[in-house]
Amino acid sequence: MNVRIKVFANENQLTQVQVVNVGDLDIASVQNKMVVEWFHPSNGRDGWEGLIQEVKNLINDEEAELCFEFEGPKEQEKEFQNQLRMYGLSIEEESKEENEEYHMREAQKAEHRGLINEAFKEYKMAADYNNNPDAQCWIGHYYNDLCNETENEEKQQEYIRYAIDYFEKAAEQKKGYCSFDAMFQLHIIWFSDEYIKADWREAGKWFERKEECRGYSSAEALLCIGDYWYDGDYDSDEKDFERAVDWYQKAADKGMTEAQYKLGQCYFNGEGVKEDKEKAFRLYIKASEGNKDYEGYPKAQNKLAICYMYGYGTSKDDQKGLKWFQTAAENGYAAAQCNLGETYRTGGLGLEIDENKAFKWYQKAADQGYAKAKFWEAFLIVNKDIELEEGNSAQKAFSLFQEAAAQAEQAAEGEIWGEGAVWWLAWSYQNGIGTEENDDLAREWYEKGATAGSARSQYRVAIMYENGWGCDRNIDTAIEWYTKSAEQDNLSAQKDLGKCYLHHSTEEDHYEKAFVWLQKAAEREDQEAQYWLAKIYYHGWGQEEDDHKAMKWFELASQNGSVDAKYMLGVMFEKGYGTDVNINKAYEWYKEAADCESPNQDACLKIADNYYEQIDSGRGIKTAGAVAVAALIPITNLVTIPMGIIGSKVSKHIKFQKFLESDAGKDMMKYYEKAAELGSAKAKEKIEELKGYM
């Protein structure tokens, strides 16, 4: 509705305000006042609400467009025009565009001169009365900036609401950069959770509109919107896969290979659509092959290879799987390079294992920062003796373990490299692989892995605390970590937890707990656990003494290679514990325990002492041969002594001298020397004594 208003004045007063076709205003309260006062509400009882509002009251229409005519002195007309501009209005001769331009020009001049308050006044006029989007955006920024300048939360909320209001007005007009900027600012405001509670979906609405505004519905813009809804709200984990699928589909329809791949991922995983691996496979093919506008997408090529490898959405085909891994790898995609390395390392896709080729592809991926490849590159260096073209192999491996461990949280569920990187870094510190030995750092990294749930890291932490390596010795803490690892079925942890309870714990029921864990490990054929379980039955530690059960577990442990168990079987047969006395078998077991690669000290002493004890007694001795065949040989068969000196000191010296020259004597010395090398003080003393007879 357009309404014409005629205003009449003379030099001294306002004489008439005529609303055409409606009537005159009652101007008695302002007719003798200055022009500026016509426009402002009075403070008196007359109820004057200002010229503009009085006209709107009279016509009863707040939205009407007002067109003014002025008849009066030029000076008053000029002032009247200035006042109208404050409301986005003008006298009939001045167009609305001219009025808008006037406010924007005045605002920019004031802003340039640093007169922000004046600029705000003019921009607000253009924003409120001329609906200028640039002015609205400026006012939005003005209020947004005020939020940063006050710590008063009520003021911040007031200002941010004003900012949102003006940004929305500018955004809704979709005119030029200012509207795009307003959309962007609205996205940030609703997303940031600062000054106003975050609303991820409201932020997303403005993100969509911003991208559409920016890209004119280009494939890139459509993809970007799809990514927004797919990635979701990082704080609440809220996502909108259905909307993501819609936008990915729009971009994919334009031939964009990245969008085709991402749409394929949604079908593959059943995100926002019903799971359909066959449709996903078809989309991967499109994205991999590319088209006239877009090149083949390496991520799709890698995923296509995986589909052929495992038969997802298609039949298995090793050759095609290998082809697409190679294509993606040669296109520089690090994950594909790593996967190709994996196939060579494990012999997948019909390939023969080739660790050198595996290393080459792992290295390419690692050079791009791909953490999984860094781990496997380092692993091959340390465990497969891969030689580097230049540089120190151990130092390179250590550096790669460091880098991979720092990114270990990237490892997907079920992948071993993340846990492995942390463990191997700790191991490197503990053993000085590529770096100086450092038990403190070793323990720290083991604990990182242990805290993340790695059973073998938990086991290593327990060992560190049990022995006081890189920390103060603490048996309770050691038991705590052994238990965590043992409960994850770590066999070594079960065994060592039992041993820790057995030897170090001060708990009242430590023998019973030792028995429980040693039995678990023993039943899994751990030879050391079987040995200690037998010892529990042998000594009656927390259980009734049971020589038969002890015998059973000593035998099982010996079958699994326990040297100590072999020695104890010798004891059992010699003493008749859990079996009949059988000296022959006893010494067979002693000899097995003494002659292995890691001999038992007590077994060595037992054999050597048996020789020694019978030299001077005149009784038979068990020679090396006799131990084997269990035959007793009279001492006189080995040493012939003249009758005249038998029983004298000379006789003894001759006996020992002659015996030491015999094969049996040499055998005795051999076992004493073995025992001495294992730390036996008694053996060392015997050797010194026997040297006196040589």
C-alpha cells in the first residue's frame, strides 16, 4: 500500500500534515518545534509518537510505503530530507536507490575515517530501511565482534542474536559476496558452540546454502556438502548419512569420480542406504576407470582391488585385484602402496613371498607419511635383515618405529601395526636397537601400549616393575600388570604371574594363586610352568605333597625341553619319590640335564661329585660309560696301586693322579668345569683341589 503525505511548514512552525485520502494529523504538540523534533516521540502527556509512527497509526498499516511531499522553506526541506533518510525514506523527488546510496556512501566515509559509531548509524539505516545486504552483513560482523569485546554473558547472548538476525537478512537475499559471507558466518556461529549453544543441523543448513552459493551447484560444491553431512558433528558424533548420500549422488551424476567412490562407500557399509555391495562394486569400477572430465580415483582403485581380493560384490579374482592395487600404487596412493607391500610380504593374491619387493612398496608409502607402512618397513629392517642402500639400518628402524608409534591411534580395529609400533619402540629403548638403552623410556612406551590394552605390553610392564627396570621395584604393580595380560590369555604372563606369586608375593594365599596360574600355563604345555607346578607338588607349597603328581609334571616339562625338570627326574629316580628307586635312570636324567646346550648346574655337580666321592672309597664309580649303561666298574680296574703303599698319602695322590689321567677323570673335570662356568663355588674349589694332583 502506497500512501502519500503532504507536509506544510513556514519559517516558524509546522502548519499541516495531510495524509492524502485519509485525513490530517493532529500536530498541535509539535507544530512550534524544530524539524528534528517532529520525528521523535515527545516526553509529555500529549502522546506524540513521532511523525512516521503517527502516520502509520492513522492509516493503521505498519508495512505501508510512505511517499512524502514537502512545501516550505529550503532549509527546512533539507533538514526534513535528512530526517527521512534516517528511516530509509525520502521526499518524492528522491528515489529509494538514491537514499540507499546516500547511507552507504556516508557509512563508508565514516568507516574510512575511523568513526565507527557514525559508520554503524549509517550502515544500520541502509540495513534496516533499505534492506542493503552489504550493510546487513557489516552490522552482523559489528555485533559479532562485540561478543569478543565483553565478558558479560548476557550481553554476549544479546549481541550474537543481533548478529544472527542481520547475517540471516543478508544471506536470504543471495546477492554477491556479502550473502556468501553471511552464510559462512552463520555456519561458524552455529557450529562453534561459542556465545550460543551449537546446533549442528542449523550450521549444516547454512553450509549447504554457502556451498551452493559459491559453486553454483558444481560437482565440487555438491561433494563438499555431502562430506559435511557424512563427517557429522565431531562433538556429538551425530551424522546424517541419508543427506550425505543425496548430495554424493548429485555429484556422482555429474561424473565426479571422488563422489562415485564415496557413494560406493555408503552402499558398501550400509550408511544412509541399504547395504548393497554389488552396487558399491559397480560404483568403484566407474570411479576407478574415470571419464572425460575426471581421472580414475586412486582410493576407488584400491577399494576395487580389495573387492576382487575378498569377493565383495563380485567373484574373487587375484589377477584383477593385483592389477588395481598396482594401478592405485603407481598413482601414488599410499594405502595401496602399503597394501601391495602386504601382498608381497604375506604372499597374497597368488604372489610368492618377496620381502624385498614388500619393503620397496612399504618404503614408498612410508615416505608419504603412511604410519602403517612405517611400522612394517621398520619391522622388516629389524627382523628380516633388509639392507638399506645408505644409512644405519638400526637407526632407521628406530626412527620409523618412533614415527609409527606417534600415530598408533590411527590403526583400525584388528590391525596389529599400531600396537606393534608402540611395543617395538619400547623394545628398541630397552635393548638399545638404533638408540641408547633407556629403561625409563622403555617402560613409558610399554605402559602406553599396556594402557591401550596390549597384552604383550602389559606383560613387559610387569617385568619392568618386578625387576625395577626404569622404575622402583614394585611387586604389587607387577602382579597387577601380569594379571591384566594373563586374563587376555598371554601364556608367558600366566606363567610369570604364577612364579611372581610363588616367589615374591607376601599375600596370605600367594601359594594358592601361584598354583592357579601355573596350572593354567602348564595345561597349555609351557615347560617352565609345568616344572614349577611339579615343584609345588614336590614341596607341598599350598598343596598337599604329591610325588606322583610331581613326577607327572616333571616328565611333561622334560618332554617339552625343561632342563631343570630333567635334573629333578634324576632326583626322583635316585630317591624313589613317586616311583621306584632306579639309579640307572636317575643318572640317565642327570646326564641329559648336564649335556644339553644350557646345562643344569646341579646335574653337572651331581655327576662330577659321584666320580669324586668314589675315587678314595675303593668302591665302584659310575663312569661316563657306566652312566649310560648303568654298570658299576671296580676302581682297581681303572687304577693299579702297589700293595706296599695302599692307604698312605702317596697312595691317595697316585689314585687321584691316575684317575685324572683316565677317561673317567677327564669326564669328571669336564662336569666340574661346566658347573664352575655356571657359577658353582663348590665346583671351582674342586677344580683347584684336583689341579694339585695333576
